[in-house]
Amino acid sequence: MIGNPFLKAVPVLYLIENGGYEAYFVGGSVRDHILGREIADVDIATSALPDELKKIFPKTTDVGIEHGTILVHYKGTPYEITTFRSEAGYSDFRRPDKVLFIRSLTEDLQRRDFTMNAIAMDKDGNIIDPFGGRQSINKKLIETVGNPDERFGEDALRMLRAVRFLSQLSFSIEDNTFKSLQKHCNLLENIAVERKTVEFEKILLGRNRAKAAELLVKSGMYQYLPGLVHHEKPLTQFSARLSSELDLNETWVLLLYELQLNGSEIDAFLRGWKLPVQKIKLLKQLLSLLLFRLGEEWNEESVYKAGLNNALSCERVYRTLFPEKFNSTDRIKQIFNSLPIKERHELNVTGNDLMAWHGKNPGPWLKELLAEIEKAVIYGDVQNEKEKIRVWLSNLKSEKN
């Protein structure tokens, strides 16, 4: 019995079949259906050519028509539909040099990466499985369709995808497939950094992430990921400590800690992965907090400067490194909730106030004095009220004189 979102898409298959063509659900959605996993969307493969599909559906969008893929809009939902195809020549070890549209489902499934992804399902829920994908799923094995050397030679990114599936599904990689990974991992040099980063981050989010990270080392694939060559030992330590409690940013921070890079090396490493500028800034900030935490306990000032979310993130990484240490999570929350102000903009005094009170022009003194007031408010030395701050400053000045 098939369920949503397949049921919702069944009329699309009916319309294609009524036009005289074959149409099936294919790929990851069928695999996840067999596994009983949640399905976000479905992919459809058909014997109909893109132009033939356009005659059936009045509203379509070309998203990869040179490879036979168009987006069909049916009752408000977009469906990605691809014509059966065979491929030839992979001079860049990523994309086919030549795509040939065909009318055979079996030939179309034959070009796919792993047997578990080379399964189709018709509108009635019948499974078409010419390469033993269902058996692979039952055995929890990741194995290529046909010769692994050929599959990885066609598209080197498939090697990282294999590790990603191991992380997400908690499957194992079949022996011959793994040996081929080890033999051909250097082909990853041909893959764009952006593509590697997408797969690597998915690996770091899977429920079996620790095993997957360990396998990146054992296979030798880590040598062809940005900034990781010659870092076998810290990566092995990283995989041993990798916890499912950490989110993606926290996992990056754990990796940075294990690599023990210096200031300029950290920046170069993160830019090497082509991460967004804002993300790099956040990761460096979290790493700085972690390094502070290694030698200090949390107090009002450090929690205030970090912010609640960053302080808690830092503490999660710290606890991963030192699980035997006291858990300060509740203390962080308690400190943060008791702070008179949570951010600087809540301070009830401005630079203009200070210039008026002191009769001075702007200068470095202004920033320094605001920071001093901020700290005093945080620690409760003065209440966050303009007049009380003015009196406090006046008394402070008298004491200094």
C-alpha cells in the first residue's frame, strides 16, 4: 500500500500513462518508502520525452531539459519528471558528456549509483527491482549498480554519497564497493568544493556520523577534502568524540578544536570549504568561546557577551570533550535569566548622554566608558536607569580624584 506523498502524485502517473507512455516513482523516495522513512517529495521517471510531457501538462518549467528533466506543475504542486536516459563519457568524473533518451526503465535504472536507489514503483505500489536493491536494503548494504570502479569513475561524488548514506541510514558499505572507494578516492580532486561541502555537512548530521567520519579516514577520502590532508590523527580523535547531541555548527567547532589550527589557519581552513562569511564568523566566535571555557567558569560577563544560544552551544562542545566535568548548562541559563540587560541596546544611556554630562567631544573614551557602564549594570553595581547611572558616574569620578 502506498501513502502520501505518492498518493497525491498518482494522478500525474495516470495522465502520463493515458498519453501512451510509462511512468514510475524512482530513486530515494522509493528507497525511503521501503525503509518506512518519512518522504518529503517524489521523483518520477518516464518514457515520455520532455516535449511529449509538455503536450500532456499545460504548465511546466525547464529545470534541466538537456538531461531530460522538467518541472511539471499539477494542482499547485511541482513534480520533477525525468525522461529515461542512458549516459556516456564522464571526462570530468562528475557529469556525462553525452545523454541519450531511451524508452527502457531497466536501462535507466542501470545508470544509477547504488542498488538501493535503482528501484522503481508503479502507481499501484508494485516494486520494479532489476538490480536487487530491495535485498541490499534488507541487508543494510550500500553497493553499487554493477562494477563499483565504473560507477565511481563516472561520478566521483558518489564516493562521498556512499559515506553520507552510511551516516544517514546506518548501513554498511559492501566490501567490493569499499575497496573501490579506497582505490579511487583520489578522483575526488575533480569534484567542486561546494559539492564536497554539501555532502560533508550531511555526513556530519547523520545518526551514524561517528562511524561515517571514521570511514572517511579509513578509506583515505579525507585527504581529498579541503584542509584535511595530513590530519589523520586529529580526524580519528574527532570521529571518536563526535556526538549526535551536537548541531552542525557545534560539530564544525569540535573539528576545529581537534585540528588545533592557529588564528590565520582557522580562517583559511573555513574559507577552503567555501562556507558563507557569516557562518565563518560564527564558527570562529564559538571556537573562541570554547578556548575561553577551557580555563574559565561561566560568569555574568562571559554569558552576557556570548549570548544564551552561543554559550549553550559552547558548553555542548565542552561537554563532548570533557564529559566528566560539571555540566554548566543550568548555570548558564540561570545567569542569563538573572541579567539586568541581555544586549547593549537595552542600556538606558547613550553616547550623547555621556557627551552632554562630560562636555566632551566623541573619542575612544566614549566606547571605553560605555563598556564600563555596561559591565557595572551586568554585575548589579548600578541599576539600569539613566539618572542612577549619571550619579554612579559622578561618584566614580569623585573617587578617582
